[in-house]
Amino acid sequence: MLAGARIGCNCNLNAHTLVEGGAVLGDRVTLKSGVYVWDGIVLEDDVFCGPNATFTNDKRPRSKVHPESYPRTVVKRGASIGAGAIILPGLVIGERAMIGAGAVVTRDVADDAVVIGNPAAPLQDRSGR
């Protein structure tokens, strides 16, 4: 954890995780191995991040060029992010949403939605239901 980060009660941070200054973790958040939570990212209470779930916080990354501020990404209460999923910056993942393993999330996800694939889309959109 870096200075300026906020971590709530009863969190479970596994090996090889990082919480950067300016990041916020609510209560009972689980970060499995290889999850890095950068400045501008908020994980509300009861969020689960599977191994190597990847957050990004810079829309136009360049070496040694840093924005004045980072877009705010919010993962709402009770959401789960599967192993290896990628979350682009400035998005909102809704309450209790489920992000499938390996999904690439390029837009906001509604409450209770299940999204899969690249780019991530609601499960019912892919199955025709």
C-alpha cells in the first residue's frame, strides 16, 4: 500500500498486489494475486477481484508523461471481476455485477449484469436470450 491509499476493514490482499496512493478499497474487498489498484480507482464494499484482474487509469499512456488527474473508475458494492479481466479507465461497474474471466470491459456495466468477452457484452446479448 502506498501513502494516500485508503483500505477498509477485513480486506483480503493476496500476494503480489498493490494499492497505489489515491486508490480506495471499501470493507471486505478481496484482491487475489497480481491485482494492482491504481490512483483514481474505487472498489466499494464486498468487491472481489480474481487473479490478475487488470485496472488501467490512463486513457493515453506515454512514458514519463502523466496526466494532471486520472479518470475515476468505480466498482460498486458486491461486484465480482473474474481472473484476467481488463477494466479500462473511467468506467462504472454496477452493484453485484459479474465480469467474466478474460473479459475486456470498455463501457459501463449495469447493476446485476453479467458480462463476458472482448469487448465485454451482457451474457444475454451473446446467447440471443
